[in-house]
Amino acid sequence: MKRVVITGMGVVSPIGNTLESFYDSLKAGRHGFVRIDDRFPESEVKVAALVKDFDPSKNIDKKSAKRMDLFTQYAVSAAVDAVNDAGTDFTDVDPYRAGIITGVGIGGLEHTCMEYGKLVEKGWSKVSVFYIPMTITNMSAGAIAIRLPQFKGANFTATSACASSTHAIGEAFRKIKDGYLDVCLAGGAESCASPLAFAGFNNMKALTNSDDPDCCSIPFDAMRDGFVLGEGAGMIVLEEYEHAKARGAKIYAEIAGYGATEDGYHITSPMPGGVAAGHAMKMAYEEAGLTAADIDYINAHGTSTGLNDKYETAAIKEALGEEQAYKVAINSTKSLTGHLLGAAGAVETIVTALACRDGFVHKTAGYKNPDPECDLDYVTEGNRSMTVNAALTNSLGFGGHNATLCIKKVI
């Protein structure tokens, strides 16, 4: 079995549209939450985590960008940045051994609303000829391949709600580990900041009621009341270790294990006790050849919803054992970025890989009130410098989809 390493990263997010600005925001504890009254004056939802100052022309020509929904623009831009960060264009690799696997939860919802409005008001002929390819989730992977045609291997999109991009990275990891690919662009994207999305999530009581951008996404806090809807993209270059070493690539970290399970319990609520999510964590670290005692850090799904944070805490105890669970540093990147839905797992994989490389674990921001049902070490006192030899990153999606990656420091 081959080893798989991360050699390039690209990100578009509410806290930065480059890897450098994103990382600077993590270190500074700078969140991306804003009031949305001016953009959505009728909305009952008052805060969101929106991408700011995004310029598609940086990586996409004007004609192509006009034919892409925003989630695809985010995906393509992050992918191009990831390849540039990797320090090579991979034209020396057999193009059919270079793949692209993305994760998208919802896709072009905003364009669906826009085009449906045209249909109702002006008739069938006014619906854009680009409507379908602008909205289907797989176009994120397809558009990246059109922009980077040297990647002609396995190309598809995973759609499993909030676990989408973690599944995408896990499947890309397996493609390389098992010898089917030498390199793969993997990650996810999402942009559905529309009245329909806000109303749908809000009416199911998933979103926060807060109107304060400085106190709205507070994972594991006793006063948490829902997540903040976000948008963005994260893409990484996964590369077979010997290939990366031979070309002198910089290596962020190694992906060493992947676990995927299903609750089979409820359409939105995680399974009480977190048994299935716990199994995904066990599968990930066991595939990496590790034990629970080897895990130093967990980047939690940590949505700031009542049920997720309680049951994810239970899942961590299930996966590591009660004693070891209390020894592990745990944080939630969503305390700064909000919930990027299908892109969340990819962005959080980037955070976890940086933690392994640099020994930096950012604080879980906004935490003030302890919850007796969430009683682990959530890194609430401030950023932490620590050795991270092995870490887990979790994504738990509506429908009961659980995905965990095990990431190791390359020594």
C-alpha cells in the first residue's frame, strides 16, 4: 500500500481567500461572521459567514466564470491555488493517473431560485441554457478538469451533506493508496446563501437565533443554539509519497486513515451516544496503524447545535475510551468560519494538516459557559502550541453520514 501526503492547499473562506490570509485569521482568532440585514432585509436570520472580496478573474477567465455558479467558481479557484502551492503543474504525470474528487452538499441553489423566478414570470424560453450545468454538484469537479486538463483520471463528486468533502478526500486517499492514481485534487465547495436556504435551515431550527456577529457560533458552549450558515471552498493536492519525495515537494502532512459509517437513525439528528461516529474515528486511526493513545488532537465537526456537540462528545469517548478522551485537544473551526456545509470537511482538513506540521491548535472561539454534557478539552482558553503527531478530523452530515480522516505529522 502506498503512502499519501498533502503537498498543496487552496482555500476560499469567510476568513480569507488565500491560504496565508486564512491561516493568519486562525492565529488571530478572527471570525468571518457578518450581519446580513442589508442583503436579505426580510430574513429572520441575522448573521452569516460570507466570503468577502472574492475575485474569480484571479484563476478563471471571464467567459468561463459567467457560466459557473459561485460554488464552482470557489472550487476552481481553490484548486488552481492548491496546484500552484504544490510547486508543479503535474504535467510529468500520466494524466489518467491524476484525478479530481470534490464534495458538494447542495450546489447551485441560488441559481435555481433565480431561474425558477424567470420561468414563472417570463416563461420557459427565458430560463438560461446554462442553468443545469451551473447548478449540478458534479460541475465543481468537471470545471476544475476543464481548467486543469492535465488531470484526466477519476473525476466525480461526493454528495453526503456536511460530510461531502471529507468523503471526497477519503476516497481520493484510497485511490492513491491502492495504486489507482498518483496524484489527486480533492476537497469541496459550497455557496447557498439565499433566502430559500436561510428559511429552510432556520425553520428546522438548525441556525442560530443570535444577531451578534461576535457571539453566534459557540460550539460546545451551554448557550449554543444553532450554526451559522457559511460558504467557501477548500482543495488539497494529494500525492503518492515517493513521487512527492522524488521531486522535492514540500509536504504538509500525511493522510494515513479514513473511516466512513452511517447512523441509520434519523434524517437530521445524530445517533444518541455517537456509536457510529465513534466507529468512523476508530476505523480512521486503526487504518493508520495507531491506537487511541496516539491521537493528540481532534478537529471536531463542532457545529454549535445542541444535538451535534453533545453526541459528538459522546462519539469521541466511544472512539478513544473515556480516559483517553479527556487527554486530547479538541477544537471547532466553525467557531471562526461558520458551517461551510459541503466545503467544511475540506477546509477543516487543511486546518488539521497545518496543526500537524506546525504544532498550532487554534482556540474554539466564543466559548464562555460550560455544558456538563460537553466536558472535554475544547481548547477554549486560547491558541495552543503543542506537538501534534496524529490527529483526527470529523464530519457528520444530515442523514447520518459520518466521515473521519486520520492525519499524521511527516517526520
